[in-house]
Amino acid sequence: MRDYIYISLGGNRDGRNRTLRNLMLTMALGGFWHGAAWNFLCWGLYHGALLAAARATGWLQAPTDGGYQRRAGRVALTFHLVLVGWFLFRVERLEDFALWWRSTAVETVRDWGTLQEMLVVLLVFALAHAVRYRTGLRLAAPARPRVLQALVGAAAVAAMGGFGAPAV
């Protein structure tokens, strides 16, 4: 897509507006490449808009201040925005996406108990990641005892199960 569409359109030459337009067109055509359906076009336009926003705001650039916390926040935001895009990719009808959005995203925010549970789980995982980052601890490394790896995995599943989240 980059070589045959983006660069052929002019890539990032000829100014910022043209670059953003080229990103949008490239991703829209990439959506159509997956299939001639509205969900694929919307998926491509959605990712094009994310790329254009990232380019316009610089959110994918290395942080000059804020360090680890700012980078972690941007990684989490990007991850969740891309996940929303995959729902667009998988639905057969755009009405299904709207139904999912209302039932999952909107209702979760309205239900204070569910939101609190999600924030607690997020906080636990953020703290675990921060400890691993600061200490260099690698639980999945082959040198670590399998029992320790199993206990950490069981604690994560128990934490999710304790809040009613489905265990995988």
C-alpha cells in the first residue's frame, strides 16, 4: 500500500494537507481491497483518520517530556483505538457496529460499578507493568521457575474472575 498507493499519490511531499489526504485515500483503498462493503471502507477511513491525527498531532513521536507515563498512556490509547477499528472490520452490517458501541462502550461508562471494576483491573495491570519496567523483571523468561509463572497467571485470571470478567 505504501509503495503503490501512498507514494504514487505523492506521499508526504507537497505539504501537510496533501500528506493527510494521501494517508486517508491510501487507507480507504486498503479497506476496499479487503472487500467491497461499507464496513471495510469505514475501517479503512477510520485507520486513515487515526494515521492522519497521529501525523497532525505528533502522538506517535517519541516523547520529549513526561517520559514513561506519557508513552504508556499513548500506547494504551493507540491499542484501544485500533481495537475499535477491528470491530468495524469484523461486522457484517454497520448497524451491528452501532449496536455493539451502544451496548458495550456507552452502557459500560453509564454503569459506575462496571467502570470501577475496569479501572481497578487496569490499575493492577499498570502497576504490574510499571514494576516490571522499573526492575527489569521478566516472569516469562526461561530462567524463571515455571511455578512462579503459573502463580502470576493464576493471580491474573483470579483478579479478572473476581470482577466478573470472563476467564479465557
